[in-house]
Amino acid sequence: DTEVTQTPKHLVMGMTNKKSLKCEQHMGHRAMYWYKQKAKKPPELMFVYSYEKLSINESVPSRFSPECPNSSLLNLHLHALQPEDSALYLCASSRAGRGEQFFGPGTRLTVL
Amino acid sequence: GENVEQHPSTLSVQEGDSAVIKCTYSDSASNYFPWYKQELGKRPQLIIDIRSNVGEKKDQRIAVTLNKTAKHFSLHITETQPEDSAVYFCAASPDNAGNMLTFGGGTRLMVKP
């Protein structure tokens, strides 16, 4: 399996909802990432997990809570989001110590 | 932190012509420079990357050059084809592991048949 998968593809949520995004890879990669991409903008790094430990948090608001339960899975828990959080959320993975990041197809999130 | 500037923001070429996209970076510690292609509604995909110990790298119709002194790197696509139409992002990272990618603003390339 040489792909990163993400579920759901689309998510619509209210500002009081709690939801989770899921990312999975079976390439044996030990680094996993969450990015946020607004329309016509580049991806912005949110979090990096290395060997299942959070290594980088790019000053992301606490309403976004990442979790890496094992080496293949990465979750992003969402709570009390704002409409400006609407975006494409991309997950990526890479071999530890190697540069090439493989991206998933993303979850398009709309916050009403 | 790192800041990556990318030019031009849009580029239109005729099929068969060459396309050049340029990026500059601010952090002299950056040493890994990938280029990603993102088609409409699709995920970003790595097309080529270069590390700071190399000045140029080529893969078929695609080449990347790096000038560490001037802190800029460029993507060259020769013999462009309509399927090259996409948004291209350059990025820079201060570690060889590429964990801390900072992306440029993107270039929308349109190849006219």
C-alpha cells in the first residue's frame, strides 16, 4: 500500500460540534503531519508527529487536538471551531529522516 | 522563521515551450527544497527535490537548480504538455528530514495546446 488515506472526504459541522478527522498509512512511515490549506493558498504546517510523539506544533489553537494512537494512524480532533477554520485539511507522511512527504487526498471541512 | 517567496503567481505557455518558476528563501539554514504539483481538487505530489549539497538535479523534462549563496532555487519544465497544467509549490526546510516544510505561494501554470 503506497497511499495515505483520509476520512471523511467532506465534513460539515456547526461551531458547537465535536468531530474527528482520520488519516492512515501503511508505508511504514514514522513521521506524520497535519496541514491546513485554504483556497488558492499553499499548505500550512500544523503538527508533526515523529515516532508517535508530537514534535512540532505550529502555534495551532487548542480547538484542534492531534492524536497519534499508533504508527499508522493520525487523528485530528475538532471542537468549537470557527467559520474561518473552513479549509482542506491534508495529512502527510514520510520516512523518518527523509524529506519526501506523501500527501493524502484531504478532508474538505466546512464550519457553519 | 523561514519565508519562501515564489514567482510568478501565474504562468501561461504554449505547448512545447519551457516554463521556469523561481523561489527565494530567507533562512540560510534551509537545506532541503522540494517541488510539489497540485492539480485541481487533488493532493500535492512531489515532482522533484534537491538538497543543499547539490546545485542541479534533473528528471526527464523537469530540472531544479539551487543557488545557496543567493538563496534561490528554480524549477524548469521543458517541452511542456497540457497535462503539466496545475499549481506548483516550492518549499524549503531547515532540516534534511524535511519535517518543517514552508511553502511558497504557488504558481498556476497553464499550458495551452
